[in-house]
Amino acid sequence: MMGKVLVDMIIIPAVIFTLASGITHTSLANEDKNKTEYVISQSEESKFLEDIYKTEKDNLKIKSIDKKVSDQNYIDKEITETKTLNKSDEDYIRNQFGETKDFNDGTYKGTLSISNIDIQTIKNGYYEKIDEQVLSFENFTDNDLNNIEKEIDINNVKYYLINVEWEPENTRAIDNENVPTTYKGRKIYQTVKTLAYSDTYKVTVTYTGKAEKVDTVYDYKVNYEKKVQEPQEEPKQEEKQDSKGKQFVLVSGIGLTAILMYLLNGKNTYIYAKNNNGFKLIKTEKISDKKVSIDISNCYRSSENIYAIKINPLTFKRFKGRTISIVQGNKKKDIVLWNNYYEIKL
């Protein structure tokens, strides 16, 4: 026969009651005076948290550690690139350069976009070229051949006769010989033209945008207090304990196993929203190595934007010093777990 185990109510039922009940707690209006702020890079985080842990003393404990991406993580960046191109139309330029440019100098990185295009025309001088015009003729007489023009104008450009190529076109028999009467052929004229080389273009493209630290930088705010204040529960009338004695419950071996399995595999994080009556439970969630973000976008919203996070003891012991995130719409709050209870403002 399986023996029964006598379990102090404080050990298990009180844990479940604490996590699931409503909470009344001091408002964030009374903020701690002992706050220390740091700017820490991602590569320094592990060492930083180890050192921060060592600052705790018997009479001075860390209440919470707030973490967010620092404004120092971002800078406005501008770079330029210059090329010599044969065309100056904008589409051609954008195609040659690219609409965006990836930037990484080892300290900052980012993708920058074209913000300005500067074009300078380069005149490449002139060259000379012989231009030739060939004019055909026919039915020319001997007299016509003798009077071919030595110079002609074509499009206001003067051409000079270089050569005449001709042959008989019609003949007549005289004294048993064929004597040409008309001729056909070509008149060849040439001139020297001065032409400009094609322009080229010196194009300078400016890229601008936001660049962020390769080694992400975070703002840390460590809040200290002499004693971490735990939430006080709203007791239900029928669950009030007798002040004169200690209440016990009998839990069978099977029941204890079931409760422990629930604590290990069930919900381990509780989110509360502050209202006029204290705090209202709005979501229970299970955080794990693969899930460290809790989305409360669709949950009841606090009119003061103040929320409380309670983590069960087993989970807190496992996750102490790690970062979890509370998300509400486009707002996000990172929390470094140093205690199993926090109040935050989104």
C-alpha cells in the first residue's frame, strides 16, 4: 500500500496559490533611489552580469535589472562612391551603382540607400577625320568633263575634288573607230572635319542611412534596495488560515508527483496588469530555452501601462541572470531576471 506523504501547505499549494491569485503591490510611483546605469556591449554582457552579482551585500540586494538597446547603438552614416560613365541618365547610373550599399567597417554595419547623385560632364577634346563624298554622273560630254567643279558645298561644308573616275557611256563610229560621245562616272570630293570626342561623366553617388554597432550596445539600469518586496496575495475568504496553528494537507505519492510534473511542464510565468484594485492576472505562459518572449498584445491593458511579472521559484532558479522580453504591439521591454517578481512600465 502506497504511503501517504504529509506536506506542509507552504511548500506546494501555497506556491500554486501565490502564482495564480490576484496581487496587491506597491505602485511604481515610489521608485528606488539606488539606481546605477551602464552602457554594455553584447560581448561584455556575461562578464558584466557576473560582476554585478558580486555587488550584492547582506543589506543591499539587486531588485531588478532593466535592459534595452542603447541609442548609442545607432549612428547616421554617409558614404560616397565615384565612377566615370559613358551615359548620364539616372536609370543607367542607378543600375551601374546599385540602389543600396552594404556598409561594414568592423565597428558599424548597415544598408544605406542613394540620397544624392552628382554629375560632372567631362569634355574629351577633338580629333580630325577625312570625310569623303562620292557623286555619280552620266551623259556628260567632253565639255562637261572639262568643267567639273573643283569645289562644292554640302551642308555649308566645303569639299574639294580629289579624283574623277569616268568611262564612255555612248559611242559613235567615225572612220571605223568608236568615238565616245557621252560619259558616265564618279566625282570624288573630300574635306577634313574637326569632331569632338564623346563626353564622359564623372558621377558621384551619396548613400546615407542608419548604421548599427556590429557588437550591439545595451543600456543597463541596475536597481538596488535593502529588501526585495514580494507581492502580497489577495486571500479568498474560505482560504484564510487559522492564525493559531499551522494548516497541513495530506497528499498521496501520486498527487505529489502530479503537482511536481505540473510545476516542471506547465505554465511557469504569470503576467498581471495594474488596475484600481491592485493587479489582475492577464496571462500565464511557459518560458523555456527556446521561448523567452511573452506577447501580451491581445491581453487586458493596464490604464497606467504598469504590469507585474511573477516567475515560479523552480523556473527562476534556472533562468536567473538571463533575459526575457515582454512584447505589447510595437513596444518591447527586456528584463534581466534577478528576482522572481518585477513591475514594469511599457
